[in-house]
Amino acid sequence: MAGVGFARGAGRTSRAFGPWHAVGLGAAVMATILVGPPGPAGAQGSADMIHACQAPNRIILRIGPDDTCPRGMTHVQWPAVPGGKGDPGPRGDKGDKGDPGEQGAPGAPGRPGPTVIGGAPAGNLSPLADRFTGPYASQLLANEHDVTVPVPMAAVIDRFYVVLSGAPGAGNTYTVTVRRNQADTRLACAVADLASACENQVDAEAFQPGDLLSIAIHPTSGPAVRRMRWGAVMTGQ
């Protein structure tokens, strides 16, 4: 790096600058100051420090990006303290309304909602033998196969209710059961003694597509002859 000379003459001052900046000249500088060639480069300084070069008279003559100083000057540094957080700027103007987005892809089909199933078959219950019926069937038959109905989808049947035309009588019972593929399930209730209705809101039975659904009525102790209505909820899965 080339040297820099400062000369003060009568009525004017002349200056010649190299690649570093003169940032302060004391009033005591009355004669020419000569600076020799720079010394070897020092180690790279920290990015969060301010670096400067100080003359022997403690006047700071240069502020630079690192700790490299010309010969005859002393490197000094101090922490670069960040400024405080500024105040928030003013709120910007409301932007223009965006264009409508593209239509999304169709969603997957939803599950079928709950459906009420049931029946009110014509004819009386037998006080001596089992009888069978099915959803929306109009008959009570001794042959279960003739009233079974295939379930067309995966579904759960629950909330089973039965109402008789009258009580079966003291000590007597009609037990009504939902059957799957001509076998009893847990979904059942019994109308006994002086009651005329029963319900089962605890149990639920799952059916697969093609399973056969039927309703069985089993008398106990010779109950009075009655007619029957039933209902339940079927929910697709």
C-alpha cells in the first residue's frame, strides 16, 4: 500500500489519499506526516467488531473492514453494538382481491346414513311355537328361510324396539331376536309379564353384504295371543 503525505502551507492545505480514508486530523499536525509502506497482513478480525488504525498521537486515521494497518499505526477495535429495535412501520395498503382458485377434485363418496328398518306383520303370534318375520314383511311364518332378507351393504344394526298389542300375562314372555344367517345375535329383548314393549339400546350387530337378516319370536310359558311391531336402525359402514 502506498504512503500518504499531508502538507500544510501558507494559506492552503493539500492532501493525497491512498486506498484508506483519513477520518481525523488533530490541530497539532503542523508539519508533513509521512507514513511508510504497510506491514504484513494480520489475522482476520471478528465480524462483530469495528476495526481502526491509530496514529502514535492517538488520532484515529482509518476505519476499515479488518485489522490490517499501515506501518507505524496501531490496530484498535471495539464491539459493534447493534442499534435498538426500530418502531413498526405504517400499515400497508390492502392488496387486490385474488383470482378464484381452481375447483378441487371430487371427494370420496360418504357412508350411507342411518336408516330405520322394521315391520308390522299381519296375524297373531303363536303362544306355543316360534315364528319368523323380516324387514317390511307382511307375514309371520314357521319357515324362517321364506322371510330372510339379504343385506346389500356392510352395515350395523342397533337400537332395537318391540311393541306388542298387549301384555303376554304374568309369568309369560315373548323374546324377539335379530338373526344373522339364521342364527341368533345379541340384539334381542323380551316382553314379559304385564309389559307390552321392550328395547335393546346396548348391543349392536355388524352385517356384511349378502348376510341374511330375519327376526325370530320365541314364546315362553304360553303367553296371551298378541300382534307385534318392531323397528331398528341400520347404519352403513
